[in-house]
Amino acid sequence: MAAQAPWWEPGTASGYHLMNFGHLLGEVIRRVSGKPLKRFAAEEIAGPLGADFQIGAAEEDWGRIANVIPPPPYISTLTPWERTTRASRPRRDPSWRRTRPTRRTGAARTWAG
């Protein structure tokens, strides 16, 4: 990841992905504090605030954890052609942030602002 070229000019946009942001933040905290993220959160954040918060779940807390129920399976309403068009694929640049729905159709359109 360190050798990957940026997708946009540094300083012009920001972005992260759920699969890499957490370990990057954890490494910064470990290098600065000398503590792993789990211990840092417990000792430096939750403890002083008296917050009932932890990273990970201790076995004695399992009874307080809600079951995660997945949503029903997704059934696409797109035709095979629509599934292969550029419009149906996620964008890899920050321009998606400049979209807003139109009044008549609810479809997104790009705007400057």
C-alpha cells in the first residue's frame, strides 16, 4: 500500500477504505504512545471518561452483545447491460461527493459547489 500511487493529487481530497484505515490508525497510535490500540483506547479514552467502551469483546460481556442479523439477499433489478456500464460501477475519484438528487427523478447529478 505504501508504494501505491495516489488516486488524486495529495491535498485535494481524502478517502479511506474500511480494510486499511483501522490498522493505519492503530500503527500511528502504537508508534506515538507505545501502546496497542486496544490498550490505548481502554487506558487513555474509556478509562478517564468512565465510558463503557472497549475494542473487542471480553468473554464476560458476551451476554450484552446483540446478534447481528444480515439483511435479505440483494436481488439486482439491473439488466445485464446496465451491470456492465460505467454508471453501475463505483467511482475511484472524489467527484462523487459533488452529487445531489434532482427534484423530478431523484437521480444524482454533478454540481459545482
